[in-house]
Amino acid sequence: MSDTTIDPKSPHLIDRVVIRFAGDSGDGMQLAGDRFTTSSALFGNDLATFPDFPAEIRAPAGTLAGVSAFQVHISDHSISTPGDSPNVLVAMNPAALRANVAALPQGATIIVNSDAFDERNLAKAGYDVTPLGDGSLSAFTVYEVPMTSITTESSKELGVKPRDAERSKNFFALGLISWLYTRPVEPTVEWIAEKYAGKELIKEANQRAFKAGYHFGETAELFESSYEVKPAVLEPGEYANVTGNTAAAWGLIAASIRSGLPLFLGTYPITPASDILHELSKHKQFGVRTFQAEDEISGIGAALGAAFGGALGVTTTSGPGLDLKSEMMGLAISLELPLLIIDVQRGGPSTGLPTKTEQADLLHAMYGRHGEAPVPIVAAKTPSHCFDATIEAVRIAVKYRTPVILLSDGYLANGTEPWKLPDLEDLPSIDPDIATGPNHVEDDGTESFWPYLRDETTLARPWAPPGLAGLEHRIGGLEKSDGSGNVAYDGANHELMTRLRAAKIAGIANDIPPTEVDDEDGAEVLVIGWGSTYGAIAAGVQRVRARGLKVAQAHLVHLNPFPADLGDVLKRYQRVLVPEVNLGQLSRMLRAEYLVDAVSLTQVSGIPLRAASMETAILQMIEDSADMSSATGEGSDR
Amino acid sequence: MTDVSESVPVALTTRKDWSSDQEVRWCPGCGDYSILSAVQTLMPDLGVSRESTVFLSGIGCAARFPYYMNTYGMHSIHGRAPAIATGLAATRPDLDVWVVTGDGDALSIGGNHLIHALRRNVNITILLFNNQIYGLTKGQYSPTSEVAKVTKSTPFGSLEQPFNPLSLALGAEAGFVARTHDMDRKHMMETFRRAHAHKGASFVEIYQNCNVFNDGAFEKITGKDNRADMLIPLVHGEAIRFGSEGQFGVAMNRDGSVEVVEVATVGEDALLVHDEHLENPGLSFQLSRLSRGPYEPTPIGVFRDVDHEEYGQQMTEQIDAATERRGPGDFAALLRSGSSWTVS
């Protein structure tokens, strides 16, 4: 691009922008969005992304059902969400416009591929007349760009068939947006060369389309100026942009190294969890064994078998698979073996919304098994936090010899954010504490091994994988005698064992950090959440504070058991707000556990919470709280 | 990984060493006792150690088996033992993993896991105790019960065509497939020894009498006086021949099916010579269809014994190859495998 000159008018500086690329599922919008994200990350912006795609691989072209979108929020300061609503929408066809226009605030910019707005596509999207001419978009700044024809023209001399040439139009859009937001050009040109190495014609066509888009922005005099979002001030260090699923996969490898336990993943493909399997299956040099089972049950069964053999047994799934794994989780609870179940939640019930996010499996994770069957629950709060949360879940599973459920969700799984890379040595070390010899003396003086003789502090039983002579033992799903582990049917022993299993899990509360509360100046309202709502809640809290009002925020990583001080924390506040992407599951648990009048704020529309709705809800609660205080004569002088 | 059981000298054991201290709680007269006895008697001869031996089971009468073996063991949940065994065998190629199951456990609730464990050739030895009835739930028909079987849950007779366990295993292309019965300890021990020696998935059907809910189900063929004329011993490399006088044999028809013939009528040369090692499971499949039920002459012994690389070994080889190619896992490099950047 030696002939490219910087716009004589210097770019207009802005502090942040939210861009949504939208088109047909076959249009390559995820790729364009992903590449824009990477160049922004390399440029030094803080960012967050939100891919939003249909469950169908290729829904009928041009229809609303087939619209695939990728939203990216870039900024020159720290941000925590992919943005409530786009400032810029790139719409590759009428359906993409129609599906996304409702999300746009007044004054937003719309860039459409005008070539796609023909009668046929308009009809497919349900438009009687073109929205480009009927004044329905008057609240927005609309740029009509004939992307298809310029793209086709750009590669004409290469001899690419028009139909193939047209497929590069996502790179045209990427080029145009890259100009508009002053992204460096060369890295993307090089990246295209690498990605399409060996496919000369496609490589060249894509590079030309990308440059054509860039030049179009520069020379068409359509746009008043370009914009620039300066790099954000981030803590010094090395960064990578990770999805939650990648972070979880890397967390598993880290936990395997830090525990010295070989990693075994038994799983069955399911959206949106499969990428953890894909990522792990690439890294066999870490001794990773991945097993694509015949079904969800076999996935967790094999993981439990591996755990019996002394491996770090892991299974990954989403809601429908979690249903099927319940029985095996019950066995793992009875066997008291370490096992990690990662549930990447999606909209339910049943098949529900496979590609849309929801956090409605909390009560299932908590209670979804027959009998008294408690399991620890850990939840990740951001894409990169999936790494730490995974290691923490493994730590608990191994130390307490118990299955642990780690909750992620579709938004975390596919969303990305810059992540400061950790040093392996700084990560928690996990001691598997494998049994080494007999632990009991029989009445006749012979030494023996009792598989259910518990550690006095943790109440965990010894873990003795096959291979050690003298430690042979049999375990199973039948109730076991305290200590010896022999089959026992008597009521008193069952009562004791049931209470021991419960006490073991409850006792983990003493082994996790206290509730982290962000409350600088003594607020009366606490907003408490869990999982992927962290970013939206934090953004809402910031906005409220920017108005000079006080609000506290807490976000739970441990859902079972809760941190030991949680009850006291909740009682410090006059009002407690619990925003969730379900119909009020954490709020129910908090009310049941602490008799606190938690107010539930819920949404189940397949998309993450918005900072703006958080702000509104918190403001409302602060107002109510003030009313209550004046009504009861209580001061707010805390 | 090397086979520990071969590289470390194994201490001599007796049958008693392999019996746990738990009281055996099957019904008096149950066929399971003789199977347990055959296994416990065989173990000292196999040259394996107790600590490297694992018995896994699902649910059912047969599934209590691991409690009675003084080895490592797990009594798991209904039908899932092959899945659990897959994870164990794939991560611990040094272990001998046995799966003890029944007709309901393996062929009804656990059918899916069974066929996939066989297909993958996981290094496990599966002993299927087939008594053609649900015993632990007190007498309902099972997936191997004969059509029209009258049971508690089928007072007007069962409507279902039974599974032929060997046909199923051969259909899944199991490498080792055999049948034995609970009335012949020597035959059981020899069959189990062969199954154990086979690397990869081994499948053994054991006709087992449930004297409470389905007594005498196999009497017509396994009864002492009936065996000679009703059991067809399969011996590798030999003509398939049976009968008190050796008067019967098995021959192949023009359509590829097999049938029982009288030697005097067809002549010795017409008899089928048994070959366990045929790569194509077709002929052994035909042999598995020879008898329609335990009232007709029925082949016993090893139907198929074909070597393929077992699953866990292949997994290990992939790990070794990846490590060879890329060097041992470097975590810092993994974190930087995408595009990373430095903020100073």
C-alpha cells in the first residue's frame, strides 16, 4: 500500500466505538470481525467482542434467520462489555439491516452494501420497499456503498469468476472499516497472505478487496473524516486476545501441569462447548488425551474412569448434556473422586437456543441429581477468567475428591478480551496427595487400606489409583460404610455418610477467598451477580457512580458453597439487587440461604445484559432505598 | 508405556489371594458362583498382579462381581461400565481391565457403550453373564429372552425379538468373540484365558443359569447328558464336528449360510474348518446364527480372534508422535500461539 497517504485531515479522536458487522452466515462476518479485533488488539486498544450467529450452519441466504453478526467494542480506556448498542452497523444485505436496526441508537452510522438491496433480497428480508429510500432510516447516517461490484471489479483482471470474486466482499468491508478507524493496514495484508497461503488466487482477490475497501474510504469523499481510538493504558506485560473456551482449555492444561496429573477429556460435541475439545485435541504434546465419546454419558463416564485411574478427568458440555450427565455425577459424588464438569450454558429448556447465551443452569448444577448430592460450583465471569476459574475448579475437585461443576456460557465461550498472560510458576500448585500405603490397622494387627477413611480437616478420602500393592479396594454407587468403604445398608451409617458428604462440600467455604466487594464509600445498595453478567454490571455501576451516586458491587465466583462471609456482606446493605440471565436463580438461593430480601432482575433474550439497563435498575433501586430510608426515618450516615 | 505386568516379576499367588473378604450374596445355586470360582482359580495362572487388575461392573446381579475380587474394582451404574472402562484403559495401558456385565446391563441400557467400546477396540475383557432374564429386579424379560416369554412384565408373552449377543459383538467387529457356559469350569477358564491374552476388546458370552427366575434356560444344551449332542466346540484349524459319536458337523451352504449336517451324509471333506483369524467377520457371524436359541445345537468356544492395535495404545502413540514433532509441551509458547502483543 505504498500509494496510501494518511488523510490530510487528521483523524477525529474518539474514546471508544462499538462496531457490528452483520451479513449472511456465509458472508464471512465472523472472520472480518475477528480480524478487526486482532488488529485493534495489536494496536493497543482495550476491547470486548460478542459474536452472535444462528444455529443453522447455512440458513437460506438473504433471510433474517441466516443473519450472522460480530460486535466489537474498542476503546482507549478499560472497558468490560462488548457495548450495549453499536455506533456503527455494517449491513451486507437487507436482512442484516432489518435484523439489527432496532439495536441502533439514534445517530448511529449504517454502512450498507447497496448492491445487495435488490428486489429479491428486499423481499426475502420482508421489505416491501427499500428502507434506503423511504425515510425509515432518517435517525441514522446511512452510507450506501456498492461493495459487491467494487469487490468484483478489483479482482477482475485476475480472472476470478464473478461468483468467487464476490465472496471477498467481507474483506472489502473490513478494509473500509479499517480506514474509517485508522487501523494499521500491513498486518492484515500479511495475515491474508498467511491464511490463504497456497491458494494464490483467493489470497490475491482477498488482498485486493481489502485494499479496495481501504482506498474507497480514503478517496470516495463519502465520509467526512476517519476516526482514531488511541491505545488504552493497560498494565505492562504480554497480552493475547482469548475466548472463554480457549482460556478454559489452556486452564486445563495449566492445571494438569501444576498438579502433575495427566489430562483426560471425555466429551461429546455440543454447541457452544465443542471448541474446548477442538483446542485441547491440538495439544497432545502436553500428554493430553481427548476422547470424543459415543454420547454425553460415555464422555463423563470415561472421564470418571480416567479419574479412578489417577488422571485429571474432565468432561465438557452444555445444558442438554448436563441433563444426561446427572447420573454419572451422582456416582462420582458417591465414589468421591475428582472430576471436572464444564457446562457452557446456552438457552434452554431442551435444545432451546444453541448459539445464544443464558445462565439458567445454576439450579440444575446445584440440585439436579437424585438423593442428597451436593457438588461445588465455580463460575467464570469474563472470557479470560475462564482460565483462572478452571484452575480453581480443578483445585477444589482434587483436594476434596469431588466432582465440581464449572459454569461458563455462550457469551463467555465465544466472546474475547485482551488477557495479560500469566507465568506458569505464579499459578496455584495442586497437590494430588495420592495414597502411598495402608492407612488402617485391623483388629488382628494386619495393615490395610480403608478407602473412606477421611482427612480430618478436609473430610476428603484418600485417592488410591490402581497399581499400588496393598491398596486394592472396591468402590461403588451403593452406600458405603464409613471408613472401610464396604457396602452398608444400615440407616445410621447412611445418615452419617450423607452428612459427611454434605459437610465436606460445605467446608470448602473455609478454603475460598471472602466475598470481594467493590464499595469505596459505604453504599446502601449492593448489586450482586455471578458469571458472565460481570461486565455489564460493572459498567452499570461505573455509570451510576459517574453520576455521583453510591453503589456497591460483588460478583460471586463460588456458588456452592458461598464464601463464608457472604451472609454478613448481604446484611450490610439496605437493598440487594441480583441481575441474572435467567428467571432469578441466584436470588432464590440467596433468599433461601440468608433470608435476605434480594430483588431479582432478569432477562432471557439470548443476549448479554446491557450496561444501560443495569444503570437504570440500580438508579431505581437507589431511589427506592432513599424513599425507604425517609419513610422509616433511618439515616444514611453509614 | 511398557506393559508393567510383563516387565516386573509377579509374585506367585493362590486362588485365595484373589478372593476378597466380602461375603458372596448371590442366591444359593446361582450360576454366578461357578463363574466367580473359575475366574478366581484362573487368576494365579495368568501371571498378573492383583494391584494391576481392575474389575468394573454396572448394575445387576452379575455386577456385584468386583466386590468379591481382591483387586481394584468399581461397581458403577447401569450399563455404563464399558464407558468407564474406556477412560481407565485409555489412560492406564499398564492395567488389566475386566468388565463384568449381564444381558440387561450390556444389551439394554448399556447397548450403546458396549458396541462403541468393541468398535474402538479398547483394551478390556468383557464377561457377559447371559441368563435371559432380569434377576435383580425380580424377573422381567430381558433383551435376550425368547419371543413369547411369559414373565412378570409380560404376562401375555414377550413380543420382542431377542438380541443374539455374539452377532451383535461381531457386527461391531470385535476382535475377540467367544462363548462359554457356567456348567463347564474348564471351558470357562480356557475361554477367559484366551480373552485375557487378546490385546484390545474381548467379548465373552457366558450362558448362566438364574435358578430363581429362569431356571434351566440352558439345560437343553448345557446339561451334562445333553452337551455332546447339543454343544458344538469350535477349535481353530479343525473341522467343526460334534455329537457323542462325532456324527454331526457344520457345513456351509451355497448361499454362504451354515447348517448342521450328518457327517455320514455329506462326508468329512464337506465339513467347515474353523478359522478364528479370518479378518472378515462374516463366517463367524454365520456361526453365531447357527442356533436360534438354547434348544438347538449351539457353538461354543472362540468364534473370532483377530489382532488390531488397541485404542489406548494408539492414543499414546499420537501423544508420542506430537511430542517427537514439537518437543514436550511448552506452556509459555502455548499462551503465545495466537497473536500476542506486548504493552510496555
